[in-house]
Amino acid sequence: VPSPTQIAVTAENFKTFLHWQYPAISETAYFTVEIKPYNLGTYKAVLTCVNISALFCDVSGEIDDPFSSHWLRVKAAVDSEQSEYAESSEFILQQHGKFHTPNL
């Protein structure tokens, strides 16, 4: 089973998403996302993104500290086979996120 590719984290006004690409295959692929906050030091599942078929995951609720480093990873599962995890680069919300002033 191929691993997801083109892993990217985007954040705008504290809404943070992990996006990835996956090749078209005849069976349905399901994805599981995990996050590793710097202070935890280990990966934990993003419970809203376990066995999903979408090519993105909203991880906004997982980032408690906007100044801390986070890493995200995603793997694919097809039938009973699983891919290796594909990992994002380090993500720091305060540094990598985009913030806009609200429209009044």
C-alpha cells in the first residue's frame, strides 16, 4: 500500500488542517492521522481523523500551544494492509499560521 504524499499543514485564523495526496486506486483507502506535540514527545491519534476517506484532517482542536512545535503524520489502509506513515515538517502555529484582522 503506498504512503500518502505531499503532506502539508495549513493554518488560517487558528483553523489548522493537515492535507495530503493519494494515488487513485481501485479500492477505497482510509487514512489515520496522528499528532506529536513537542511537550508530549510521542504521537497520539487525532480521534476525529481515524479511518477517514477524506484527504484532509482538521487538527485545530489538537494544538493547545501556538508557540510549541508539532509534527503530524498520516498513513493509509486498504483492506487489511497499511502503509508506512508519511510525516509533516515541524509546524509551529504562531510561526507558520496566517492571521487576518476580522472584517467589521
